[in-house]
Amino acid sequence: MRNAIDDYFFDVLRDERGIELTLYLSPHHARAYEAIRLMGWWPQYEAWQQALTTIVEDNAGSAVRPIAVWDFGGYNTITTDSVQAFPDGTYGYSRYADAIHFTTDVGYLCLDRVLGEKTAADLPEDFGVRLTRQSLAEHQANVRARQARYVDAHPADSAALAAMLRMIGQPTVLR
């Protein structure tokens, strides 16, 4: 059932004024995606990506300029930033304030990929994929493969996150 927000979104997709529209999925830290996986919601996450891609392609046909959907998330060189010890004795990520909020530098990497400001050699190969019906299945398979490698490389991190989720009453799926 569509509502006013849905109607507005579809109107934006069909815009005929020549506005170039780019949608992107934020590059959250891998821990955020681990929470999705551990809660057993990964299939729904992938279905949402597919629905978004389909909606954009089906409804942007009359747009003057093509509409792009980019995915910067999942498990990639940027989103798997390791916890580091800083000179002041604190710990944290170099590219993230927390699992959701990325630094300005990561934002610039997103813009560089979308706008083509840097060559592919200047950007991590696995960071930023344009989603289309043709690219989505391969992209999701690549993300699942990197997800498995991340889980294998960070078992204590996944276990700690699963324990935190169980503490708030959220059942988890470890693999």
C-alpha cells in the first residue's frame, strides 16, 4: 500500500526537468551488517536492495537523465576498518565515529566513485558498486563471500556482537 512519501519518491524518480539523481546505500561499518546477519535479516536486506533497484529502473524510464543506485556498504576494504589504539590511549576506528557514522574522507571516496573524479586505481576496487538488474546478483554474491571471510577473520567480534544482541532479547544466528 503506497502512501504520500511513496508517491513523492515515485514523482522524483519520474522527474522530467533534467535533474540528475543518484541514490546511494551508506557505507556503514561491517559491524552494522554483522548485526543484520546475526539477527537473520540478511535475506530481507538483499530483497530490499533488489526491490529498490527494480523500483528505480521501472519508474525512472521517463526521467531525462539516468538515475543511479550505488551500494557502498556490505563488507569491503573501507567498511571492515579495524579497531585501532590511538596515541591518547583510546580505541576506535580510523574511518568511523561508530558503526554507522563514517568520516568525511569516506564521504569523499563515495563522491569520487559516483562522480568519477578519481581513476579506479585511486579507489578501492571493492568500494562502491552501481546497482542494476544486471549487476545485483553478482554484487550480492561477492558481498556474501566477503561476509564469510570477515566472519572467519573476526570470530570474537561476531560472538561479542551476538552476545550484545541476546542481552537485549534479540535471537541470533551465528552462521
